[in-house]
Amino acid sequence: MIIAKKTIGTIVKNGQLITLSAATRTTHWMRPEIAVDAMKDSFAQAVEGYTGDSPEDTREICARLWTLSHSLSETDRDNREPDHPGPSDSRDHFTGVCFNSKGEGKSVHFPLGLRIDGRHVRGLLHVWIEAGGIVVGTAMLSVGLGAPACRPQKTAVESLVELASKKNIFLSQLATSPLRGAIFSIKHGSSSKGDSSDQNEKRIPGPMDRRFPLRYTQKHIICPTPRICKTESISRFHSSPVAPLVQMGDAHDLFRYTSGRWIYNEPLRLAERELVFDVPQLKRIAAKSINRSESDVLSIRKLAEGGFNRTFEISMRDGFQVIARLPYPSTTPTHYTIASEVATMDFVRSHGLPVPRVFDYSATNENPVGAEYIIMEKVVGKELGNIWYTMSEKERLKMIVQVVKLEALLFSVQLPASGSIYYKHDLADETRNIDIKVDGPFGKFCIGPDAHYRWWHKERASLSVERGPSPNNAREVSSTRDVLRAVAKRELAWTKNPADHIKNLSDYLQIADFLAPKAGSNLNRPTIRHPDLQPNNIFVSDSLEIVGLIDWQHCSVLPLLLQAGPPRYFQNYGDEESENLVTPQLPQNFAQLNEKEQEAALELFRRRQLHYYYFAMTAKFNKEHFDACTDEQVVLKQKLFQHAGSPWEGDNISLKADLIRATWRWREIASMGDVKCYSCPLNYSSEEVEKCLELEAEQREADEDMERSRSYLGVTVDGWVSTERYDNSKELNERLKAEAIASAESEDIRAQIEKNWPFNDRDEDE
């Protein structure tokens, strides 16, 4: 076996060696025993005279590591194996030596390089911290890259030093510091707004700076800020990382949420996400699901954590890997969430969609693991989200064509009812269901209760309400009416206060039957769609062929009337040119714009292209969906349905404003259904209309202010922030609050701000 050049440095703490290790690629190769001897010498040299108890010592040790990373070239050259040219493709991986805290070396394999826009980038240096043989932190550093576009955004050593200094934790303490479990990742290409500005770029200090001038811009860590409160996509759980992932040094890290913080009500969020399970049993069951034994399991790693699930990668000794996903105890509905997702994945896979295969699952926690779980195939490919903002126009069009064709395939599936898809054997005998007739065992799949979390939010699971299935029979319009009515009936059963919202729900029910299209309309047809079709849930090959669609949790079957519309990441509503489907073009004076103006113009052009291409391809490959998307009646009816079915959180305005707009267009609405009623059942006075629409405008402005505040603090709708930004967000929150109080015009207003500040800890049951 050929061993690549390897450099080790150590720090002494309480008489024990804690290893800081670095590995680099070299074109010279040496025999393993020579490599190990050379490493042991370097191991001793790096620690001499330094204990890492001060920032200066920390930086000096880092500087020595940089020097040592180039110190063995002569040894390499003198002792290489003459008959061995190196790996058949040295770009793919290399073999190195990893020392544990006892100074014992073992051979390890790491990936070498990554692809950026189809080009291979070489010369990557992996740096990690190791204690007791367990990796507790990892990073990746690029050495001497020539292409400016491929510059790393932060070096490993600098990341570790910066975080250690900021928290008054030095390298001698990192093995037990809060850094355990963090993954430092390099992002290439365009970064988020502001991250690539000149003032954020820094020069890396150190003795190697003149020889290897590296630049970086700050970019954060493993679990990006969730884009919506709902959940973090599981897409990154399936991707192949370009740097080694962290192995959990503490078993409790497998049970606790460690991928971020909350600036308010953090104990509640952490408690919701704590899940204790039997780790050996999960490994055993995962191995058994692919005809392996427990002894074949090499490792289990926590990959990511979202709003609903914790996901692990389980690796076998032969290199085969599976994904295990366990929902938190707070995830609802219990049983139905897992049962529906597994059956849905199998069902759409049987219709030709590229979906991971499920090897095993349990929809109950009454099993040896002690938790619900899914063991599934690991998708081979790269996450579309990683290249979403850097694709060329040609690549963008190619991707949209594939997405629309896959949607058309889903839309063509004939389903008997609205609800969610299950295996028939996963539903209790008393649970109403309707068979799906497909090739294969009759009765394998069925439509059962809707598994979307809106039906089970808080204590709604205990309500005796209609959740489906709603059959699509000869009078198919009745199914659509059932669905339109059911959401409001559920919320009426749940909502005891306020009276205004109850009145709005009652008004909605008065017109719900008239919202259903005529019998025979395609808009009544039960349709299945991916519940969250966004770039992080799409995996592609190097040639940008879609190879995997993941995250089918909480998938519903609904009438096309309620399913139609472009996915969120493919639409640009709010832009007049996009809404009018004007062919996107860059401004004529683009060449005269400054750099920031050009960036803004290119981003707008990108969004307009996505919107335009999506509608153009939908018109070509999925005509009935295009017709529904461009029907103004459909848009209004969808808004009514969504606002009637959304759990009440203090909004008495949105539904009423939609009801008012429905009265304005009543003749048009009433003429499109089978039930004729040319006089609208609802009547609002001019004063009531004026007041409601004024409040709606004020609420929209308040929502925009709240979004700006969240953006300023760097938090999501529930206060989530990356661990690295937590202290800064807390400080900004206090500053923002103090400024609001200081600008208040009276003591009473100041008291109200203090009491009702949106980012304070609060009782969520009030």
C-alpha cells in the first residue's frame, strides 16, 4: 500500500497527547514503514516547547504545522517506490497515516479534490483535530490553487484559531470544547449576499503566506439556516461530502440537537428534538436490511438535523452506505408520517421516478431501536442546491425541462381519492381507506388519512374530524367539496377563540361548495406532487441528469385545483415581467453598470429565467397544469383554502380579505361550478371592507418589518441561528430591542415593547 506524505503536530494537555493532524497530496510516494517513522519524528518535533495555553502558542503551533506540511519532500524523494507510480487516478483519493492520542498510527483514506462546475480542483489539504482516536472537528484547506474562482472561503487552521480565540478556547482544549461535532465546509462559486464583498476578504497570516497566498471570505458551517420553519431538507444527508465528516465522540451527541441554536425559547426547541434510541440496535437493523451482520458495520455518523428528523449515515466495512432517518418525538402525526412517506416513495418509484429505495422501516417506536425509523438507499449524485446559483442558462433550461417532465409523469398518475398514500397493511382495520389499483399485488397501496402536519398540529390529532380519503367517484366534484370544507371544519373544531376568526371560518364554509369546479373538470382530479420540490431535494449527475428526488414526508394527494402552481424556487411572483411571462433579458445598459448593479441585474435575470422557463416548459409538457397555473380563479380559491386551513396564530385578516375579494368576483366564481348561486351568501359593509383592507396593508407592512428584523439578526421564523452566529445574533437582538425602547414615545409603549418583544422567551400556550 502506498502512503502519501503526512504531517503531524501535537499539543500536550495534562500529560496526554492531543493530536492536530494535516495531510497533503504529494507526487512522491514512500513505503508505509518509512512514512510511519517519519511521521513519528514530526509528531515529536511539533510539540516541543509548546503547550497551546495562549493565543501566541496556538498560532505558533499552527505555523509549525504549515512548515511541516512541506518538510518531508526530501524523505519522499529518497524513499519512493521506484516501480509504483502512485494511485491509478491520484485525483480521487490518497492514503495517509492517522495517529491517535497514544501516538499509534493507522492507514486512512481521504478524498482528494472536488469538482467545481465540472472541473477538478487539486491540491486540497485536510486538517482535523483528533483526541483518543475520535475525530471531533474537521476542515478543508486549499493549497496554492491558481484559479481565483476556486479560492477557499476560509482555511481550516484559521477557522480553528479564530473560533478558539473568540471563545477563549485554545487548541489544547479543543478536544472537549463545544467544537465537537462541527464540520467546517468550503463553499465555492457565488456566495450569499454580502459574503463576497471586498471588505470581508482577508489575507491569511503565517510563514507560508508568501509562498501560498490564500484568501478567504467567511462562510458558516454544516447545517445551513433552514429556509422555512417547516423542516430542514434531508438532501445533504445523501450527498458525498468533499471533506471527512465528523464522527460523534460522545454518544449523547447522537441524541441531542447540535446543528444550531435558538435566540428565544431554546430549551423548548431542544427538548422537542431530543431523541434517545438504542444505537447498537439501529446498526444491527440497518445491517440486516441489506443482508449484512452487525459486525459489518464500520461507523454511524450524524449527518444533519432538521425541523422534523435526525439523519445518520451508516457505513459498512465494504464501503456500502445507507441512510437512517429518525423523526423527533415531537414530529406529527405519529405512525402516519413514516407509514405514508415509505409507501409514497415506493409508489412513485414504481411509476418511474428516481427515488431512493427503502430497505426497512418502522412506523412505531415499539421496536428494539426504541424509535420510528426509515433505512433507505443513499443517493449517488450531487445536490442541485450546491450549483443552483451558478448554473449557465443552458444548464438551467436542461434542469427545468427534466423537472417539468417528472412533474408531468406524477400528474398523469390516476388516483382514486384525496388523502395520503399508504401500504394497506400499515392502516388499522377501522381506518377508512380506498385501494389504489396498480400493477402488482392488489391492495398493496391505498389512500388513507392526510398525513400533512396541518391536520395534526398541536392537539388536532385528538379531534374527530374528516381527514380523508375523499373519494373521486362518478360525481367527482363531491370529493373537491369535501376537501374544501374539511379544513375549515377542522379549524372550527379546534378554535374556541377569537370570535372574529370563528366568524371568518363560518363565512368560508358558506361559500366552500361554490369553489369546486364543475364535474368532469380536470381540476377535480386527485393529484400527487412532491411536497417540497426545491434544489436541496434534487440530486443530479455530473452531466446534470436528475438521479434522485428525496424528502417525501407529509405528502398529500389533493385535487389539481389545490395542487397547481410553480414550486417556490421556480417562481418569481411579485415581478410584473415574470407574471406577464415576458421573455427575460438583461438591461441594455448592462455593460455600463457597476459591479454591484451587474450582480443585482444578473440575479433578477436568473429568477426571471427560472419563472419563464418553468411556465414555458409546463405549457409544452404538462398542459393541464399550465392551464390551472394561469387561471386567476384557481389562485384565489387556493388562497381561500390555505388561509382557512392554516392554524390560527393571531391572523384575523388574511382570510377575511380573501373572502371580500371573492364577493367582488362572485358571478365569475359561481358560474364555474355546478351549484348555481348568483347572489353571494356573504355581505360586507363598505366600512367593514375598508377597515379590513387597511388592516391587511398594515399587516403586510408589519410582516415585511419582521422579515427585515429576522434578516438583520440572521435568524429564521422560529429564531434558529447557526451556532457560530448565535452570540452575535443575541447581541444584535439586545441592541435592536434597546433602540426600539429608546425610540418609543411613551412609558406605556416602552413597557409594551419590553413585554411583547417578538424575540423574547415566551409561553407558547398563551
